[in-house]
Amino acid sequence: MSTIKAGGVVTILISAAFHAFEQLMDDKKTWHHFVGGMAVDILIAAGSAAVSLILVTAAAALTTAVVGGLAVIVIVGTVIGFFSSMFIDTKYWSKRIAEALIDMEKNMLTNTSHINNQLQEANRQYHDDPILFIHRLFGIPYRGPILR
């Protein structure tokens, strides 16, 4: 069981190194691509580890020799890793996650600039007429300064 866990950790570390190197070598790659690629690889590693754990547990019930059990872990892990990379288009999912992160960042920046504009407008209104600003803020009717 610790072999499966160690294999998953090693897979994630190798994936992080690969995506970091890819980002260094390709100027078009951003942190969005790094995070997207890591997310896909972590999900695949976790899924492979879970399936391996289930299959190894089932195989361990049938296998009594320690060497046979270790061979089952290695074989099952290799087969699952091979088939998961064969049937799952990791580049597609990495690209989709990266695009979603880019869109969320653009939306956040747009909303932040909109909020900054509103704050500047509120600040201008406060400096123009503080009493009117407070009345508008709390929804109190205001008739202007009362002359005596």
C-alpha cells in the first residue's frame, strides 16, 4: 500500500518538474497552463492509485507470496497508468483548465476595475457634498441645506 502511495507522490513530483520545465521552455505557457496540467495529472495519479489499491487488495486476497504481491502492485500500476494515459486526453483537459483560469482572471480584473471606478465615484461624491453622500448612503431623503 505504501508502494502505491510512493508511486503517486513520485508521479506528481515528476509531473511538476515536467510542467515547470515546459513553462520555462515555451514563452506562451503561463501559470494557468502549469496549474491546469498539474490538476489533470494529479487527478489521473489519484484515480490510478485508487484503482490500483482496489485491484491490489483483491489480488492480495488471492496471492499469498510476498514477491507475487509486489509483482502484482507493479504490474497493475503500470497497466493502469498506461491505459489512463491512452484513454484520457491530458492535453485537452490541461488546455481547458488553463483557458478557464485565464477567463476567471480576466473577469476578476474587469470586476476589480469596475469596483475601483465605483469607489472613485463615491469618493468624489463624498468630497463634493458629504451630507448628501451620507443621506444617499443610508437612503434618507435630503432637501439640501436649509436656509434660515
